[in-house]
Amino acid sequence: MADYKIQNDVLEAGINRKGAELVSLIRRKDGRQYMWSGDAAYWNRVSPVLFPFVGKLNGQRYQYEGKWYEGIGQHAFARDMDFALAGQKDDEIWFRLESSVKTKEMYPFDFTLEIGYRLVENEVQVIWKVYNRSGKVMHFSIGAHPAFLCPEDGTSAFGKDGYLLDLHTEAASVESGELTADGVLGAVTKTLPLKNGCLELSDSLFDQDALILNADSIKKASLKSPEQEEYLSVSFDTPLLGIWSPAKKAAPFVCIEPWYGRCDREGFAGDLSEREYGNTLGDGETFERSYTIKIGMLS
């Protein structure tokens, strides 16, 4: 059961206080669920927000102004913290997380993170606002990690074979970075062929973990059934896109992940300000971005 629910005529969304995490998205006319259940047998999360880091740090540590911060877990801390309810209407809800003594042990900035969910017809608009209250330039990453059912009915009897991820591009292929055994970006890249702009999904596609794509020319990713019906899409304007399903588990979901930032490159030992794809925010400034989940209206 979700801690909070919002709805309109088409959709009902459930969101938890922990991590301000979207955990349910239901089409009201027939009760059809689009989000992964969070079954720990495959993955015990549904749609965590990744802040202030996306992915793993090299050696689980980083350096800032000559000091090393050690033991920083993948994606850092926001996804595991309780957010305060900041406002709610029938079709919209907002959550707020403030920096604290606990967060500053891991991340030395004063910030406010607000996460909002707004329903508009058959869409969910997901909005992030990061406020810098540090008195200095703030460095951070933020990203989404929503898991959508694939196959559509949530069973794994036939796996993902036949399902497609349409990247809405005319390119014949895309390049993906490959993660090392330590979960950081290695030197190896792989070429993924596309057919009519679509990536053919399979369980083996994720044997080496997440796919990491440059998203400069990709602004939408759509899940399509074996019958070529688009049943869900994610629209974004991020520099990077992650695509993930647990390696070698045949999990019945795929994550479509718009990212402002990513994991470290193997061997990186520079200052926080030097991380690739990092974001900077001046004192008193606000970083506001959004992405949209849209369900198909097919029966």
C-alpha cells in the first residue's frame, strides 16, 4: 500500500514517503498496473530518485576541497530517506527533503530537494527542484530509475523476447558504455543495433548490467508489445539515458532512466567538481527539471 495517492479521470498514482518514490501507476478504467511491484526476489525498489549521485563512485568515495568522503553507497542517500509532505491536491503531490547533520556527513552542502508528481490526462509529470542553500557552488547529480512491467502482464513466462524499446531515432545503432565488475564505467563500449529505431529487448541484453546511452539525440523511449503496440513511453531532456533490468534474473520489468549525471569512470580520483556530467548550482539558485511518463490508451 502506498502512503499517498493522487488521481484524475484516467490514472491513479501511489507514492511513498520514503524516497518520495512512485510505487504504483494504475489505469482506472480497468485497474491495469504499469509499475513493477518491488518484489525483493528481483529488485526491492520501484522508482527511486537518485540524488545527490547517480550510480557508483569509484571506490565508493569522493574528494571535495581536499577532504575524502568514504563509504558512499550507490546513488547516495535520498532514495532511503523520509520526505516531508509539502502539498497535495487530488491530482498533484509534492514532497520535500532538507539537508541535515546526517546528510552532511556524506555530502557537505545545505540543500532542499522537492519532488512533485502531477497527473495530466494519461500522463504523469515528474518534477525535481534542487535549491542550493550552501553559501557556495553546489555540485550534484540527479536521475530517475522507474521500473515498468515488461512483459505487460508482469509474468516472466516468456521473458522480454519480442518486446521493443523504441528510441524514436533514425540511427541504425546506439553506443552503450559498459560497467566494470565494480559498477563504474569502463573503457569498453558496445554497439547496439536498432531496427526502425527500436532496441530489441531480451533478458540477455542486461547480462553486463545497465546500458548507458548518450541521450543528446534521444528524447523519448517507448515500450512496445510484440504486436508493436506502444503501451508506455517516457519523455525527457537529459544528457544520458540508462536502461536496466537485473542481470541474469529474467526480471519482468525494464527501467527507463533519464539521468543528469552518471557513475564515475574507472580510475577517477579527481575533485567532486570534476566529475563527468556533474551539475553545478550557484548559492541561492534553483535547478528545476522534469520528465513525463505516458501510458497508452490501448485496450
